[in-house]
Amino acid sequence: MAKLYKSGEDYLEAILMLHIESNYVRAVDIAHELEVSKPSVSRAMGILRDGGFIRIAEDGNITLTDSGTEVAERIYERHRVLSQWLIDIGVPEEIAAEDACKLEHDISAQSFEALKAHLRKSHPMVLEKADI
């Protein structure tokens, strides 16, 4: 499997979130969601397709493969948990979401699991998997 960088993880997370919302994801939707250019999305989709993380249908619908779903769900879970933790300690929601985007890629698995265990007591709904 190809190595993914932060931007690749962001694209997979965006595809997951868009799929949850509409079940049909196009490159233009991803460009809008991530506020990037269509050529940037096209390049990223080629890399993710070649890496085995996504499939692109003839009609342009972009779907995650099993490995793409695994990465996207992991990043999305980290985003939700980190956002909630930051909100709980008094960070405004918008800033918490922005900071969670930065932290979700760099936090170690051990620290994240400890944070999840701590939050599980007060926010069990935040810790459920994405509803796909």
C-alpha cells in the first residue's frame, strides 16, 4: 500500500464525509469541501486511485476502497474526538475544528487511545464510528 501524507488523509476524510451526506461524490464536491482547485483534486485522485484507496466510476462517482475507508474512518474519528476534547476545555467550536484538523494527523496512537478512554466517560456518542 502506498504511503499517505496529511493531504491524502484529508482527501479520504473529505470523501467519507461527502459520501455520508450524499452517497455520490464528484471531484468538484471535494474541491469545494477542501477549498482547493479542481486540478489539485484531479492530481490527488490519481494518486489515491493508484495507491488503491479510491475507485472512480465512469460517471465520475468517487468511492473509497476498503483500505481507503479504513484510513478515512480513523482520521474522521480522530477529528471528532479531538474536536470534542478541545470544546470541552473551552476552545470555541470553529477553532476546535480547525485545530483538530492539525492534530488528527500527528497524534500518536497511544495518546489518542488514552484521550478516547478519558472522554468515553462523558461523551460516548462522540466515540461511535461514522454512520456510513
